[in-house]
Amino acid sequence: MKNKHRLFNCVIYVSVFVLIILILFVGDFWLHGKVKIDCFVYDPCGGCFADNIPCKPCKVVLEMEQFLYNKVDELGLREVSDINVYNTMNDTQKNLLNGRVQTEPEVEYPVLFVNDTALFGWNQINTGIDKLLLKTARVKPSFFVKADNSSNESFLQEQTKKPLAVYFKMEDCRSCKKTEEYLAGKDNFNGLCEIVTYNLDSADTMRLFEEYCKKYGVNSKTAGAPIIFIGDAALEGFEEIDTFLEVYIENGYGSKTCIIKAKNEK
């Protein structure tokens, strides 16, 4: 009888131990891992790297950033992704690549690292990036969550007929005042882009702001003014606006901006 009791206890202990191991293993599997995405491109950039100091963000860099952000949004991995794009026209940034991969005699750009795994050229990137990102984040492909781009029924979305950007600001906001001074000095960027401004001082504009955040994959609970939506990008804070807005406008992003308005708005 005692032997049976001991055997029963052993079975219980082993079962509990196995159950704990399974819980730890499965829990670790389903937890998102941090995804560090480093991409190296080569963009001569019109010679602005002559002194190894870029005069402004390069077009190829901006396009690659947008591609990567769209990709992680599509896979629902924005929150766990850390994206950096480097232009190897700059010696310092090329040295970063040289420290990770042999670039001679010639490397096929772009070079994309997802953590420590590298993809070379657009063919490898287009065919392998989804699987690699999901594997690195430890997300089962059939269960990934896509960004919610659904629209509230009380709002309409349409493509702009002229280049514009949508700017949300708040009163008594230092960064907003700096942004307004910056925009005032640009005078609609020589007519290249109209800036539509909303003040976040009412429930209606707050709902509109939330719709824009939903459309552009921005967390409205953590986002704040100043913020500008242009093309398919969101620029949050004066530093981002000062750095990127004019470049985006010059590259035609304003003509791709989505207009969102209430159904009763004319």
C-alpha cells in the first residue's frame, strides 16, 4: 500500500514538473522577442556627403525606412521593432557594415540585418523578410495581428487632390509654438504643399486625431502634439518635423496624404 502511495506521489510530482516546463516553454515561445532591424543602403545623394556630414536625410534612406515601417505594421510587429537605416556613402556608417560583414569586392545592396541574420539585395529581402521577422519575434505566422486600419463609420477617407499635410497642435505647447514658427517661415513651402491645421481643443478634433492615428498606425494614447501626417508617414515632435517634413514635401509625399473628415463636414 505504501509503495502504491509513493508511486502515486511520484507520478503527481513528475506531472507537475512537466506541466511547469511546458508552461515556461510555450510562454516563452509566444512572447514577442525584440526585433532589431538594421538596413544598409548606398545613396550617392548628390554629393552631400562630401564632408561626411549629410545635409539632410537621403531619399533612398527615407524610402527604405517607410518600406520597413510598413512591413512591421503589416505583420503587427511595430511595438517590438527597432529600425535603423544607414547610408554607406558615409564612412562612419559604412564602417558599421564592415564590422558585421565583408563588403569587398562588392556587396549587393540593400543589406538588411534582422538581429544577426543578414539578407542581401531586394530578391532575398522580398522573399525572406516576412518569415525572418516572424521567426525572430517568435510569432506563429498564422496568428500574427495586422494593424487596425478600419475607419469609424462617422468619418470618411479620401485621397487628396492636391499636395497637403495635416497638422495637429495644442495651445500652451512649446514644441507646437516652435513648429508654428518653423511652418510660418516656410510659407507653404513655395506652394508645394498646403498645411491643414487642427487645434486639439474639442471632442470633435480629438476624435479626428484618433482616426488619423488609426489610419497611420500610431498609438493615439501615447502620441501627442505637435504631429504632422503626410503621405503615409506620421512625424511626431518638432525634431522629426524639422528634420523630415521638407524632405518629404520635396519628394512628393504630400500628394499621397489621406484626408479624413466627418461625414457631415463639407
